[in-house]
Amino acid sequence: MTHARILHGTRLSGHTHRVQLFLHLLDLPYAFADSPADVRRSAAFRSLNPLGQIPVLQDGDAVLADSNAILVYLAKRNAAGTAWLPEDPVGAARVQRWLSQAAGEIMFGPAAARVSARFYDTGVPPALSQALAARVLGLMDGELAARDWLAADHPTIADVACYSYVAHAPEGGIALDPYPHVRAWIARVQALPGFVAMPRE
């Protein structure tokens, strides 16, 4: 028996894209419900997520918000026992570290710079977003010099969580030229079977 799987989000949202990307990597069918700001203010949407934020995933009776939490859910529900979310304590902790980076330095660095440049003022001072971007990209580049993937010797949801805003960092005026290992990692993510790109327009 199949059940409805609906992803609520917007096409240009990196938070939405990381969930969309993982759905494609897992070859999971879903319907996309475009949810711009006016939709997110509606009572119907607030019944799904009282914070009015995207993405939201409806998977049968389960309703989940927060992109990183959704990645964990999808890995546990649809890819249990696979390499996407290691079960061993050290492996799981390494993935969690990068999920925290995605919600921290990447969110307030490359993501904030992109949103401010393309959509609206995030309130994050440009100097701060540039500094945070430089810090996290430098960290990533150093670690990716030693291995192909962020948290392990294979792709995990850490790579999915970090990809969208890092790959689109130049849209916020953050150059990736100084980070050759990050650029090589972006290419490896894009070469994964099932990869789907986030639109630039």
C-alpha cells in the first residue's frame, strides 16, 4: 500500500532543496506543494508548522518540519542500515556535527549572504556572513583535503545538508575559488545517482 508524500517548500529555498535532493537520491516519489510567503501565513499551513517555515514533509500520517530533522527521518524510515546515517556512535556524531554546521555557520554565512543578495535583508550584517562563510568553507576545505566526504569515507546526510547553500554561495558574493577541495566535493555530490539541482532562477 502506498501513501501520499508531499513536500511543501519553494524551489529556490536551499532548506527545501536539501530535502528534495535526498528524496531524489533515495528514489522516493513525492508531490511538491509550492509554499510562498502568503501560503505560509495561512491557517492551513500553520496547522502543519505553527512557525510558518519551510520545508514541511507530509509522509502519510507523519508531518515533519525542519530540513535537517526531515533528512534524519527519511534516512531512518527509508534507508535504515545504509551508509546515509551511520548507526555507530562516532559515525552518528560526525554526521550530527555537520548538521549543526548547516544550521549554524552555513545558515548565517553563505545562506544569509545569498538571501540578502537575492531576496530580502536577513538582518545578518554582510561582514558577519562573509566572516562565517570564510570560517566554515575553510574548515570544509581542510577536512575535504583528507577525504572525499564530510563525515565519512562515503556520502551521508551531512553532505546533503551542507550542499545546497555551499554550492550556491557565489549567488551571495562568496567566491569558491579559494576552496579547491570544496569545489571538488560539490562536483562529487552532483555526480551522485539521482542528483537534482536547485534552480538559480
